[in-house]
Amino acid sequence: MLHTPSGGAGNGAATGEDGGPMSIGAALRMLRAEFPEVTISKIRFLESEGLVEPERSPSGYRKFRDSDVERLAYVLRMQRDHYLPLKVIREHLDARARGEEPPVPPAPRPGALPEPRASADVRPGAADPVRLGRAELAAVADVSEDLFAEWESYGLLAPYEDGAYDMAAVSVVRLLADLGRFGLEARHLRSVKAAAEREAGLVEQVVAPLRQARDPRTRARAEATAGELAELAQRLHTAFVRTALRLPAP
């Protein structure tokens, strides 16, 4: 169960004494007790994906209940702890709604997710210091090291100076493997990587002043802002692709 932060007069505004509805901001405050990096944009994105359906007031404002917040917490927990895709998480939620026990998420492969270790290459304040070796990451994606080497040669994967990868690479290699099953090879995907790097450059322009600020609270907001902008850029990119393919809105 997700517990609301204790203490402080502001917490009482999150829900009524009867556990009544709360604003999206109040829901965000509850979630941040366990997920400090979650943003309003993330909540809206999960809503757009059908993972949560808050009520709406007559004026259109979202009204979240405790059950909605618990549902969001479950989604975020499955993403953080088990790297489950949203489609699988949705199936788990549907099973829970039917009163069934969802399947136990698979545990990481032995040795595939080593204990966190410090590294000089990790940016100070980075949230995830876990590092993976080349063979470990290839095993996570269940691909051959030859295919992994091909991805590296086309610049789709970029290790640190010591040859290790961070946890962000886990999502990348799994997506590369999924696209490969449709016949898309490394040479086809270079343009996707280039577009992502250009988008990252735009985000960096926005957050760079925050990272250089003297106020530590402002600097602390830089990573959260970068994450929120990255999600918005990703959604815009998806919308552009679907529009170009004349696909209906999801």
C-alpha cells in the first residue's frame, strides 16, 4: 500500500476525511513519497495510455481517489522494479480488477543486474548508479554479442569510458531487439538515434540554466524538468509518426 507523507498541515488537503477525491497535484504529492521523480506530465501520460481513469469535475478538472493513486503507484513500481512494458502492466491491472492475482513479475536474470557500484563516469546526482557490462546487457536483451557489436558500430549504443553501460541502456537494447524482429536493422535506426539526440539537445538548452543556478533547490529541479520535457518530446514524436502514417489516435 502507498502511504501518504505524514505530518504537515498541507497533507490534509490531499483527501477529505472520507477519502474523497483529490486534485492531480495532491495525487502527485502522495506518489512522490515513494517516487520522487514522478511528474504531472507522467501522470497525464499514464492516463492517456489508459492505465488510470480519474473522474472529471463539471469544469473538467481531474479528481483522483485513493484507488487511482494506488493504481498509479503499482504502475510506477512495476516499471521501476521489473521493467515491465505498459501493455503487460495493463494486463496485470485488469487481472487485479477482476479479483485475480496477476502473474509474479520475472526476477532479473542472475548476474544480469549487478549490485550498484560507484563510478567516476556517473554524473553527480544521477539517480541510478547501477552499471552493466557488455555481456550482461546482451543477456538482458537475449541477443547475441555479434548483434550487440553491430548496434555499437552504428552508434546506437554508447558505453562509458570503462566499457560499461547504465540502466537506461536496458530499455534501448530491448527496443532494438523488438524492432529487429520486424526486419529493422541497425543501419535503419541510425536516423532515429540522431533525431533523439537533437531532441535531447533542445531539452538540455532548457535545463542548462537550472543546473548552473546557485540555489540548490533550483539545481535539484533540473533532473525532474529534464524528465518531464523528455516525456513530452517522446509523446510529440509518437504523435508525429502516427499522423504521418495516418493512424487513429490511441
